[in-house]
Amino acid sequence: MTTESGADSEAKQPQAKKEAEKEKTKAAGDPASPQKQPEQLPQPEEDQESHRSSTSRLSKSPLRGVKKVKMMQCKIALLDGTDYTVNVEKRAKGHVLFDKVCDHLNLLEKDYFGITYRDVENQKVIWKKNVSGPWNFAFNVKFYPPDPSQLSEDITRYYLCLQLRDDVVSGRLPCSFATHTVLGSYTVQSELGDYDPDELGSDYISEIRFAPNQTKELEEKVMELHKTYKGMTPAEAEIHFLENAKKLSMYGVDLHHAKDSEGVEIMLGVCASGLLIYRDRLRINRFAWPKILKISYKRNNFYIKIRPGEFEQFESTIGFKLPNHRAAKRLWKVCVEHHTFFRLVSPEVPPKKFLSLGSKFRYSGRTQAQTRRASAQIARPAPLFERSSSKRYNMSRSLDGGEEEEEEPTPLF
């Protein structure tokens, strides 16, 4: 048995340490050494599948999130007889289209106007599913200002004139022979300017339409007046036109067919001053807005609650029967809009109660008071615009004096 002394063992220890350190450095520098390679743990199959599905979900989610916006083509018939076509999103609100039309017309005092919708068959409908082709609209006056001279811009008065000319020609605004003569003469002055015999000739207004039943005698009277307007600008002629048109009894009256309590056919007219009752084209009653306490409808019945008179003690309710429920609701909405626009300083806030009774409909636009304040702040220079020609008679006028009646559209906004 051999044994080592303490001195020999101490001498061998540093050498062993040096040899061990050399082997360690060799192993670290050799990448092919299998002992020092880090081992990768195998992933379970479920983790691999979940990783793949999450990456695929991330790659597909942006495509799923992007919704295709469907655009619809809208065709709007303007007051000057032209059409304006524009594309809007299918789910856009009506005011989006209305604002686009007003921007196209360069119109700032737009609260007096609105748009109406017709389907492809030109029927009076609010909405129709599966409509093919473009949506057809018409731009027209919704609220007729009682005093057009308070309008700030000539372009606003011009479009109001175009609407009133159409009302006169279609017969919606009845006029006497003398009124037709005056309004026709201002229309001719606005479109043709001063009378010039060399340029215009002797029979220069025979094709211009300014009355539903236009006669040769009426045209001669119009020409006589037109010759006296030398130096009058188109804007001045339109102001005179409006000053005469606003005095007509049916100016700005929205008519609705109805029956009274006895079943007699009547017409209910809504205007800036209140509710009017007509029978056989004669006004038989008038209820001013301050006299009306409440308006309501139920099924096809329309009711107004009247404030008691000076010698009356109790309130009274008057009912009218309309053709159907939609007509009654339509009349009620027109009354709400006209009363709010012309009588209130600001629109009423719709009720926020969840279980509130009755309709939540309220007029949401600006009132006439707000519109006048906004018009007073218009600071732009007078916009330049081109005045268009009025409706002309076609070649069949001498053969057929009758004209096709157009069905009135249903205002939406």
C-alpha cells in the first residue's frame, strides 16, 4: 500500500487545477461539443396549433373589421329645372344630402328650403325597400318667409322666386288676371332685361310660361308693363315680384285634403300664421297659432284644441277626418314644424323619458328667429350666379292647351 506525503499532494493539486481549466476552455470554444449544446424542449401539439390559429386570426382580423361602405346615387331636381347628381352613403342621414345640395347651390340661408323624395314611379312615398337605380329627390321651399325683404342675399330671393313661379304656373298659387300680369312682367324683366325692339321683336314672350291658362290678352298686358321697367336690374325685379306674391291669400299655404265632422270635403292649410280651413276654394275659418292649445292625431283623425274665447269658459276640441293614418300624421308633423319655425325662439328638446307617451318627433332645425340672426352675420360678398330661363311652352301648345298635373312630393326634411 502506497501513501503520499503531504508535500507531494500539495505539489500535484495546482497542476490538476490547470489541466481542468484547459479542458473547460476547450469545451467552451468547440461548438460541436454535444455536451454543452442547450437542449430545446419539444412543444406540445396543442400549443403549436393555438399559436398557428392566433397568427392566422391576427392576419385575417383587419380584413374582417373593414366594412364595405355602400354608396347610392341621388338625383336631385333643382328649382331652375336642372338636375344635380351626387353619391352619398346608403345609411347617411337626410341632412347630409341636403347640405351637399346647398353647397352645390352656394346657398347659406338654407333653413327655408328642404328636399322631397320620390320613388322611381314618381309616387308619394317616404321609403321603399329594394329601390333600383338612382334615388330621385326634389329641392324646394319648405317655409315661405312672410317678409322676403328680410332675406339677406339675392341668391336666396332668386330661389324663392323660382319656387313661386312654379307655384303660379302649376295653379298651386291662384292669382287674378291683374296679378298674373304684374308677376309675369317682373319675371320677363328678370330674365330678359330691358325691352329692346330690335333684339326681342314683337312677340317675344309667347313661349314664356307665367300662368296656368295663358292667353294672348295676358301676354300683351305683360309686354306693356315690361316696356316701362327700363333700367331695373334682375335683383330689383325679383324683389318687386316677391313683394306682390307675398300678399296673395294662398302664399306659403300647405294644403291637405280632409273632411269635417259632417263629412263635407274641405282643405286644411298650414302656413306661417296658423291653420286655415277651405271649402270650395273659399276660406271659411282661420285658427292662429296663439289660439291653438294642442294638436294631435289618432288613426286617421286630426284634432286641434282651441283656447276659449272672450265670452267662453271652456276649451273646445275640433276634429277632422283625413284619408288615412299616414295623412293624419303627415299633417300633424307639418303643423309641428311650422309652429316651431315661425313661433318659437329655439326648437323644443325632445323628451328623454324611456316610457314617455306620444310621439317623440320634434322639429330639429333652426327657427326663423335663429335663421335671421345667422343671416345678419353673413360677411361674404354677394355671390355671383347665373339666372336660368323660366319654363317654356313646347311645340304642342297650339294643339293641346292642357298640361299634365304633377303629383306633389312628400317633404322629408
